[in-house]
Amino acid sequence: MAAPKSALGLLVVLLVHTTVIGARRVRLQQAVLSPSTAAQVSCPQQPVAFLQKTHKVTQRFLDSAVLAKQQVQERCGGYHRVLYVITEDLGPANSTKALAAAADLKTLRAALGEDGVIALGRQDFSTTFGIEWSKFPIPGHFTWNHCDAPELVWFDLFSRDLDPAIKNMWVAEYDVAWTGDIAGVFGTFPERPDFVCCTDFKSGGIGIGSGWMNFKLRTWLQDKEVKQCFIMLARYSLRYMRVFWEETRMGHLQFCEVSGAAICNKHSTWCRIHTFDQRSNVVGRDAKGGSLFHFSSHINEEEWKRQVAAFEAAARVTQRFLDSAMLAKQQVQERCGGYHRVLYAVHEDLGKGNETLALAVESDLRALRAALGEDGVIAFGIHDFSTTFGFEWGKSPLRGKFSWNHCDAPELVWYDLFGRDLDPAIKHVWAAEYDVAWTGDIAGVFGTFPERPDFVCSTDHKKGMSVKPGWANYKLRTWLQDKEVKQCFIMLARYSLRYMRVFWEETRMGHLQFCEVSGAAICNRHHLWCKIHTFNQTSDIVGRDSNGVSMYRYKNHINQEQWAKLAAGHAVVAQEAPPPDQQIQAEGTAEEAASDEQVEGVNGGGHSGRRSGRSAVGRETLPTSSAPGHIFHALKW
């Protein structure tokens, strides 16, 4: 695709005006899981192994295992297995217990493949521990005392199968579940520690008093060496696991929640521990902010469904948006030498009482920064808007919701705080809302517009920027007279930096107006130098369906199936289209000359008024000589 006429002269700011609930984990018992549609997030720096332990198979667990395999093994190149643990004597092959175990294993293997499931029985535990089954020295139930035994047997028998790049293994009990992407959650933990565990409700870390009921369940540790940390979900380095196995073979046994912390503490010259608790960001919460990842919790099916539904309903940093942001960075910044940032705008107070939302925001930002880099994402909160606008949050003179009335506020805050970071060659700012998408090359699309205008917007279905007094937002202003109210849609819009400076100055003077009024009205006020360029539904850059109907409209909705067809249709045409430079060369000069006049109805991004006809789906219906790409609104999934 062709670069814009000034290779450095553009900025793309992709705006996220809403928040999502981030990747979280909760402890779960007997619940039903619906797979989440959360955005893909980063993988751990190095691939990891993930073992899920179970002694029974429910649909909820089966769904979680399939999801874990997809997220950890297939997406991130790690290793996933389900350990099916049998510690009872099953009796004859036709006994009820034996038949139930066989049915469980058949179900698991049908979902995960033969290699995806490992069954462990009594004799496997005996051989790994080096102790006859009936002669374990710690009194009580084996599966309770040695809840970390399955991962030890797996290490003994199967760890040699791992890719050498894998240095750590995560292990989850059967009643652990998560929303979002578990591999992304793993990626939030530091790489170095040898043991990661949960101190849950405890304020004393891994210390434990002698009154604890399991304090004396050990064969070797002194009282002062007894430590405790919960392992419903835990991570072990392979070096730790080797030492764990060696200590076990020496007859050094202890209650399962003691093992990790005590053994690591014994090998303190190299072994490091990292803990999380009920306050940690990865922990799921109920509607009141209470932790849903703790040792004694019980989550019923209704609560779990509510958790999953809330996550899915709130999701905005979707995979589609994440893909578009990475594509924009490649096309604008990396290919054309421009500047690209995602502005993540939070319009809620994340303080006390809103902990769940705070966790969601943190997870969103983690996903965005993993994809775009630390510098590629800028977060704005309520106090950033207050300082730029010059009034306390909640005291805007315009009635209604701030994020609706001032949908152009994020780009204004960006200009106020970051506009000075731009290369001097950059003269314009393009801003796109989160539900704007494109086919082809967005930088090439930008290059079809004339260089001169200070404000580029869409009149959509309208013939110009005029608006009637009956419009719902007509009176949302503090300074303009009725005849000065203009309206132009800014789902995708361009501003000159000179305009942005004036916009900021007017705002600081208390001159406020509804967001779709700002650009046209302010530019009209400064008409001695400020020029406007508009495009509409007939413009060449606007995507269309198979009937030629515009798919870039203010009131629009494009579902996944439609978008797949639109993108596929453009891809076919793009393979045979002549180079964009040849397409627009003849028209560029005339349009640039015309751009010195303020206009209200130019029929296309830098092109003449010729309508391109159908712009989507079928190869025969798509334009082949007009635009290097097409823009669409609104992809809200």
C-alpha cells in the first residue's frame, strides 16, 4: 500500500472508552463453565507446563481442560496434561468403581487425545515415594496428606518429555477455574521464583502456628522449619521438583501444604518463593469485592455463571480490537514512520468499593501492553480529564454522561500531556473509536485525503454539517449561539495540531459542547485559517456490503460473520488491484488545490465525487481502482 504523502505526518490514536473484566481465577466446586470470549493476552516469557489434577470428570472440569490446552499448549507452545488420580482399590474390572474410572478416562481422552491424559494409581505413588502403599508413615488419608503427590509422580515418570525451554510447571486442583486466559495470567508472575503459592487469608506469610491441626504431620522437619502455603494453584521450578523427589526418596515427608515452602526454605541458598493472597490482582472477586480464590470457599453454579457472564458482557479489549491495534502500529508507525498509541480511557473511580473494576482495568492494560509494548498504550483516568478540562470530576456544566458528551476528550487529554512528544514532521492527528475497522492499509487510506484541512470528519447520511434544533444534543453547549451549532461524526477523524491547540484553549476557557459539535463549530469559529474536509456514505474509502450499502455509518452494527466476508472480499481484490500510487496520482493535485476552501460536502477521501459502487463480499462487486482500503463502523465484538 502507498504511504501517506507526508510519511511522518500522521498519528493514530485508537480509543477504548469502556473497560473489561480482566483475566481472573476463582476456586470452583461443581460448577458449569462457559468458555470465555476474552481477548488473547500475552504468553509467559518462556513456555510452561500446566497440570490439572482430578479424581472425577464433570462438564465444568472438561470444558476447563479443553480451554487450558488451547491457551497454554496450542496458543503459547507449552505443555498441558490432565492427571487422573486413583487412590482407591477399584476391585475387579467390572466393578462399579472400575467402570466409573474407565468412563471418566474415555471422556477425557475423547476431548484431549490419548496423550493429553495420564492416569495415576496406587502403585505409581508407591514406586515414586519408595514406600509400600500400606506403609506410609504419616497417619491419615493419603490423598489429603499428600495432595501434591500427583505432580511428584508426573515429574518422576514424565518430565523428561518436556521441551528443554520449559523450566516451570503450574499445577491446579480440579476445582480451580478462571475467566479470561490462564496462560496470560501465568505470564503476570515473575520468571525467577522456584515456588509460587497462595497465602490466602493469612497475614503472616508462610509462617504457621503450632496449633494448626496438620502441624505435626511430618517425619523430619523441626518445629521452626514448618511452613505453610496453599497450593490450589501453584508453580514449581523443575529444579525444585527434582529436590522434592530426592527429599521424598530420603523419607523426608510432610503434609502437602508444608512441602513447597519448607523444602524451598531448606534449600534457601538458591530456592526462592513468591506468594499471592486475597488482595492480589489475579484473584477473582464477587460483587462486593470479596475474594473468590480462597481455601475454604464454595462457588455454586449460579455464581460461576454470573462471573462468566459478567466477564463476557464487559469485554471490550477483544481479540478483534487487539489485532487492529497491532495492525495499525505496523502500518502507521513501523512502515510509514508515524506515531501510534492506544488510549485506554477509564471514566469510573477505581477507588474503594470498585475493586473488581480496578482488576479488570489492570488486566486490560496488561494485554494491550503485551501486544503493543509499554510505550504503545496510554491510560487516562478521571483526574486526567479533570486537569485537562480544568474542572473537578463530576462537575461538568453539560448534563449527562461525561464519556458520551465528550467522546473526543481522550484525544484532547493526549494532546495536553503527550502532544509534545511528536516528531516535528507530524502535523495531524487521526483518532479512531474502538469499533472502527478497515480492510487494506489504513496508512494508505489516510494518504488519500488532502493534506491541508485542519479537521476531517464524516457527515454520514447528511448533506452537510448543519443540524436542526430538534436534535437531542443541540443544547449541550456553554457558549455557541444556535446558528453556530454544527455537527460532524468523528468515529474516525483527523485534526491538525494547530486545531488541537485551539481546542484545548477553548476548553480551558469553559467553552464546551457535545463531542460531535466540537470540531466543526470550533473550526468554523476560527474560519480565517481552519479548514474542514468531509466525507460521507458515498465516499470511495467507505466500505460497502454486497448491495452497495455503506458499512461506515453512525448507526450500524457489523457482526463477526459479516466482517469475515468483508475482509475476505477485500483480500481477493487487493491481490489484483494496481498499486495505490497509480490509482490516486491523477486526482491528488486537483483535490489538494480545492482543499484551501472550507467545505461541507466533499464526496470522498481525496477523490472526486465518483461513487465506487459495491465495496464488499464478491470480487466482482468490489472497487479495483479507487482506495487502498476501506473503513467500517461499527464492529462492537
